[in-house]
Amino acid sequence: MSGFWWQQAVTLRGSVVAETLPKALWFGLWGGAIAFLYRQGFTQVSLPLLSTLIPNLVLGLLLVFRTNTAYERYWDGRKAWGVIVSAARNLGRTVAIGVEATESAAQAAQTKALYLLAAFALTTKNYLRGEPATAGVPPQFLAEESLVPVARPPLYLANRLAAYLQSQYRAGCLNEAQLATAQTTVDALVESFTACERIQRTPLPLAYSIHLKQLLLLYSLSLPFQVVETFLWLTPVMVAVISFTILGVEEIGLQIEDPFGRDANDLPLDNLCAMLVGEIEALARELPIL
């Protein structure tokens, strides 16, 4: 356990060092300039009263609120994807076991419905990342379905699944209770997609983000004036370390507030989709051969 702690403490992958360190070093150089002026006799640059300009408590509360808000969005995204995985599994089981496909054509439609489930997850991931709808989607998952003119491909596929279930009910391959349960599961897929879309399309208010950055800038620029009398030539080091700390917290919040991208700190959507695709393909392989 101790070795794992040290391993995480020094790892760079998934950290915000690359994004934060250049800014921290810049503030460190600024601290070095102030220390140089102080050493040259410009003692008036020592202004410890500036420590009351932005009280640490206020800045700390703002950073905590920023991080908590971003993590809430991250966790909401994870819960929405948890529902997508759970609903796809349940609906896949209903289609594979509950639908009585006694003819080859009916079984072909059954297999297509299973593949549409996997395509729903893949197109949802692509939509949230702003990538082409069919990127990484095997052609057999979509068959003759064309997603080119579709604004929201996951909703289109959910409608196709709902239509399939309704057709199986009319054909007597699903009873009323099974249809109701399956349609509720499709509703859960749509609701989860909508939740992800809400998270992605509702960023934190711009004014709040700007104001926090302005406070961080003002605080970091005022740090050398607060500590130069005490630390002198260590001022740039102290300023860089403190700036790195507070800027890192802000950067973490920035990265996780939109959790659907490809950054190391984003949700593992590729892994979730690969897992779900594997399960759906296994269900399709287990269908009886007519």
C-alpha cells in the first residue's frame, strides 16, 4: 500500500502537472523579480498587508465550491452511463430470451435489435465527444440504418428499438407485460442520454469561471509582496509552490466538469462501450440457429 501511495504521488499521467506547472513557474519568476528588487534596496515592495486583500478562507471556499461542482457533474455523468449499461443489459436479455423468434427473418430482426443496443452506446459516446456518429461502430451494428441526416443518432436508434418491440408485440412474440417493461427500459436509455447531453451542454456560468481566474491571478501576483521580507531569495520557490497548489485545484475542476472526453481524468467511455459490445455480441451468438 505504501508503494502504491508513492507511485501515485510521483506519477504524471492523469495529473494536472503539465497544465499547471508552466503557470506556476511564471509566477515563480515574478516572485524572483520582486525578490531582486527587495535585495537591491527597494524594501517598499514588501507589503505584508496584501495578505488581507484576498483572504485565504474566501479563496479556499471558492476553490472547494468549484471542485465540488465539477465533481458533481463528473459523478452525474458516471451515474447516467451506469444506467445506460444496466438498461442495455436488461433490454438485451429481454430481446434475446423474451422474444420468440421462430423464423429466420424474425431472428435476423432480433439480432439487429441487439446490435442496435450496442450501436446506441457507441453513438452516444461519439455524440458526447463531437465525433462522427459511426466512428468505431461496426457496419453490421447498423445494417441498413443511415445516421447521416440524423441530428441525435442515439435518439433515432432508441426509436428504432421501440418500434421493434412494438412490432414483436403485435406479432405475438412479446406479451403485454414484457412490452411494458422493455419500453420502460428504452425510456431509461433516452433519459440517461438526455442527462449526459445536459451535463455537456450546460457549462458552469462564464462569469463565475472568469471571476475565479481573476482572483487566482490577483492572489498569485500579490504573493511575492507578502512573503519577500521573510523568504528573500526563496520567494520564487514559495510563490511557485503555492501557485502550483491552488492552480492545480482549479485545473482539476476544469478537466472533470465535462467528463466525456478523452483526457486521463475523463470517464472511461471506451472501456464501458467495449464491455457492453462484447456482452451484446455474446448474446447474439447464443441465439438458437434456425
